[in-house]
Amino acid sequence: MSIGHADFWRLFLKIDAPVISDQVSYQAGMRRCQFDWQGGSITVELSSENIRQIAALVLPQTDVALHYNDLSQVQIDEFEKKFERQFQRAGG
């Protein structure tokens, strides 16, 4: 994703607020968090923040991994739909 850690967490906490924001616990220097969701749990892991340069344009870049425990495929699809909607960028 073309996003830095601070912007990622700011947007991420709004996905299913207050469900996520009220219980999220950060680990590994704010590069990982875990929270309960719909009877299971989700862990989010961020790579170190990198820079992507395209000509004179410099963008932050972060890889994101989502790990699900005890969630059905329907629940995972629901969360990923909310995740994608939250981080969707306008484009033409």
C-alpha cells in the first residue's frame, strides 16, 4: 500500500469503530495489532515503512498482512470488504 504507518493506523481504526478502536492492542513498536472481531480474532502486521520513488514523486510504502483466527470465510470476506472500502483511493 502507498501509505505510511501513522496514516494506516488512523484509517484502520475507523473500519469498524468503535469495535476495533476500543480494544486494539499494539505490539512490536506499533507494527502489529490484534483484536477480537465477531467471535474470532484478527492480527494485522505491517512491514517496515519503505519509500517508493516514481520520477520526482516520493511515496511511503507499507506491506500489510492480515491473519484470521476462528472466523468463517463469510466473516473474513466481510472484514476485507470493509478494509478495502476504508483504504480505497479515488481515481479516474
